Amino acid sequence: MNQREFLAFINPLKDRIFRLSLRYLVSKDAAEDATQEVIIKLWNNRKRLKKYDSPEAFAITVTKNHCIDQLKLKGNNNLRIVHSNFEGNESSLQRQIEAKDELKMVSKIISTLTEREQTLIQLRDIEQLEYEEIAEAMDMKETAIRVALSRARKKIRERILKIHRYGTATDK
Amino acid sequence: MEQQQINNLLDKYFEGETDLVEETKLRTYFANNKTLPPELEEYRILFSYFEAEQEKVYQGDVLLPQKRSYKWPIALSGIVAVVAALWLTQPFADEAAADNSSRNSGIATENARSLFMMMGSVPEESREKLGYLNELEVLKISELSSEEKGASNLEQEEKSNEK
């Protein structure tokens, strides 16, 4: 795989790598750094890429492992701080930008899921990947993915209902 | 009617049984219907979140490490050497053909020797410049420590005098 072939491979993937990194690392800067580092890792493995059934799935595996390493490295501290700022935003100013607030709320809820559930939601509901591809990237069976995904989706639904209904109730 | 279908799809979705086509159907339904029955409002929030997340793009560069290749410099210096050799030998070959005296070959040797001498002086010149770099270091250090300023200035002068 030469440089041009590699760029053709990575260009449609780089946003997906970035979004997955963002899911793990939360901070935009950290996610951008991670994306660049994952691209270099893939570049260094470019000879092996063709041997995989799905190089795209391999790219996801590399991203996932890299981000988990990063989280361990940073002791899970300063990278997660961004999220905790969300709590207790019940001011009227926040109500005015409700649409944005709603998105933040869902983001916050998803961040309370387990790492695996978050990854599955990211790959299926946001990246819209086939179960086959997710199975390869996550090294999981398709049935296990469906079960885990169902559980994750139900958790999100339950928490949205709770916060959303509670939120509108206190408003009146 | 449509709402019934959506409710069925939602049930399937939460059981992890929808395929990508059905999930897209849900997504577009919630994106296109701004006024929804209140019981579906929560789902609209969820699907519009997924929609918004898809929009995020990587704004950084794709930087690949440039493997330092020695192929080109080597090839280039090879070409230079060949051209130089041709250029140097060509006039002498012509002259030698025209006038087959040993005098010309003597000149040729002389020319070649002077050329090598010239080339020999190049590294020496650059070494001199490196010497200036050392002086720069001295200068920096002397700027830092004001006490020794005078002394190093003296050194500086001595060195440039030597030059």
C-alpha cells in the first residue's frame, strides 16, 4: 500500500476515527491528537492492512485500543473533567438554548454507560455500521452485540424519560 | 397509520432487532416531523442527537511520517559524479585525439590536481564557519552571565584576531 492508496483508505475513515476518539476522550483536542496518532499507527501497519477481511474494522479496533490506553495513561483525570461540568445546569439561560441542551443531556446520559455500551452505540447508531463489521472490530458475536445494544438503548431511554419528564415538571 | 408503524419499529429498535434500513426510517421520521405526540418527544431527542453526532468531522491534518529515503540523494550524487567525470575528461580526450603529446596529459593532471585542491578547501571553509558557531555560543553565555561579560568579550576579540 503506497501513500496515495493509504490516503484513499484513510480519508473516508478519519472522521469516524475522530468521532470514536471523541466518545472516549471527550476533549476535542485529545480526540484530534488521538486521530493523528491512530492514522500513524495504521500507516506503520499498512502492509498488514490488506490482509484483514475488513481494514475498516481493524482501524476501529486500533482506535478503541489507543483511546483506552490514553485513558489509562492519563489516569482518567483531566480528560473526563469536561463532562462533569454539565451537572446541575438548570438555569433559565440553559432553557433558552433547549435544543442544544437536549443534545448535551443525551451526551451526558451516554457517558454514564459502560465503555463497551458507549462504543456499540457509537458504531451502530452514529456510524451506522453493519453488525458484521462491529463484530469484527469489537471481537464480539453478533448476538452478544444485539443484546448489549438493546440493554444500552433501554438504559438511555429510561434516563431520558426520567430527566426530560422531571425537567418539564419542575419548570411549571 | 404511520405512527403505528413507527411504534413497532421503536419496539424492534429497543430489542436490538432493527436493521440499518429500519433505523434510517426511524431517523428520517424524527428528523422530518417537528410536531410529534408527546410520548414520542423523548425519541426525537435521542435520534436528533445521533444525527448531530454524525456531523462532527476531523479538522486536523493527516500527517504521515516521511521515511527518510537515502535513495534520491545517492542517485543524485551518482549522476553528478558521472556528469563531472564526463565534463572533465571530454575536452582532454578531444585534445589528446588531436594532438597526441604528453604535454597535454601533463596539463590534464595539473588541472585535475588543482580541482581536487579546490574541492579539498571546501570542507575546511565550512569547518571555519562551524568555528563561528562556537563563538556564537560563547556570546550567548556571556550575555547570560554579566559578571564574566568583559572576560568573554576579550576572548571573543582574541578569537577573531586569530582569524
